[in-house]
Amino acid sequence: MKTPLEVLLQQHQGAPPKLDAIRAKVVAGIACAPAPKSISWLDMARSLRWHLAGWSAAWVVVMVLSIDHSPSTVAQIPRDKIPSPQKIWASLREHRRLLLEDSDAAVVEASAPPGRRSEIEPAQAEV
Amino acid sequence: MLVVAEREQLPVQQAKAGEPEAWSVLFRRYQLPLYVYIFELVRDEQTSLDIVQEAFIAAVRHIGSLRDEEKFGGWLFGIAHQKCVQCWRRENRADAMREEMAESPPDFDDGPDQWLIRREQEAEFMNLLNELPLPQRSVLLLHFVKDFSLEQISEITETPLGTVKSRLHYAKRALRKILEDQDE
């Protein structure tokens, strides 16, 4: 009495030597194949050097094209040449005085201070 | 005679690392049942040997896709099964694998699974195996050759579990009938 497996294996008694040959052939192929080695960051960077160079060049071009060549709107004044607030105030007063001198009417109007309310009202009352 | 402890630790991890000796151990363990399975499906020695070699090479190439190392055997038989299907396609026999049972799946009370075949029944057993439709033959062989579970057979043949149960049931029923007829 045999099990089905035994009956099946009995039918293929001549197969093992051929299967051994196939196994040896495939295993020999594995042994000949280069073993996968660990890749360091340096190796990876080296393998990608052309890609990295290309991307770097592309970014340089983008940066050059995006630089703003228009003159700066803010004047760069050295700190030691900035006048003091007193000088600025005096300069502004002098500037204002010159402007007022150019216009007599403006000077009169500007220089004549308004009279006291008590002095103006009687005159208006007479009218 | 193939006698390998089922719980033996397989060097799948070492094989994944590319160790030739590990592959040799794995192939030695599975080569004969794999060949028997393939031969009984394609019925040609040279084609069977070619498929075994192709399956081995494919296993080496795709071992990275194997997640559960304990399923190496089923995975290898799955590769071989697909190679057989490709072979049938080349020979325009793929339709044979699509044959399905006409009847609805039965209750799976197949009784004790201890098949013992007398010497005078061996030839009849092999004849029956050859006469079975390919889907039933495939399932029955996987059951006999490596004692794969129904779930494993389902994965190997990429067939729904219910279909596998049905095929195995009908194949066993046919086999039992042959053996009982000879007893009478």
C-alpha cells in the first residue's frame, strides 16, 4: 500500500539527477552574479554627479534671471552723514521762511497774527 | 524519497541576501515535488524541466516580493503554476483551466483523508489523474504532493477558495470511486 505521493514520486524516479543539474546551474548563476554591496552617500553622490551638476546649473540660471536690476528706491546714506534732528528742524524753518518771502501776500497773511477776539468783535458790531 | 521536516527552518532570509548555499537548500527541498506537479500538468519531460528552471530563476529574481518567509513553498509553486498557465496559453490550452464545475459546491465532508493505494491500483490511479480536468488535477496534485492547505492552494492557483474546495471535492470523489470499484 502506498500513499498518492509515493505513487507519484515512483513515477519520476529518474528525475532527481536532472533536477540536481538544473539546481546546480541556477545556483552557479547566483554565485557568479555580483553581490549587492552597500552604497555609501559618497557613492550615491558620485553616481548622481551629472544630475546634481545639471540641477545646480539650472538653479544658477534661475537665480540670475530673477535678480532685480532696477536702482534701489532707498538711498543708502552713511550713518555718520545723517544730520541731527536740530539741524533738520533749523533747515526746515529756513526753507519755510524762504518760501514765505517769495510770496508777499502769503508773508503778510502769515506774519499778521489774528487779533484778539475782544478787539475784533466791536468793529464787526459797528458794521 | 522526499522526507523533509515541515517545521524545518528554511534559509529564506539568507536566500534574500543572495547566498547561493541557501538557494541550493531551498531548491533541493522543493525540486522534486515541484517537478512532479509540473509534469503531471504539462505531461512532457523536457517542458517540465524547462519550467522548473524558469521557476527557479524567477524565484531568485523576485524573492524580494516574498513578504512571509514561511510561505516560500506556496510562493514557489505559484510561480511554477503561472509558468504552466503560460505554457498552456502558448499551446492554446488555456481554456482547459477555465473549466468549472457544473454543480453547486457540495458540503465538504470528504471523510478521512488517508489515501492508500494498492499496487494493482497504481496504474488506475495515474490514469484517473490524467483524465481529470486540469483544474481538478492541479488542486489534487497540490493537495497530494505538498499537502498544501485549501487557502494555500487558492493562493497558488489564484482561484477563489470556494472553487478550490469544489474542485478538490470532485477530484477526491472521482478517485474514491475508482478505488472502491476496484475493491469490489
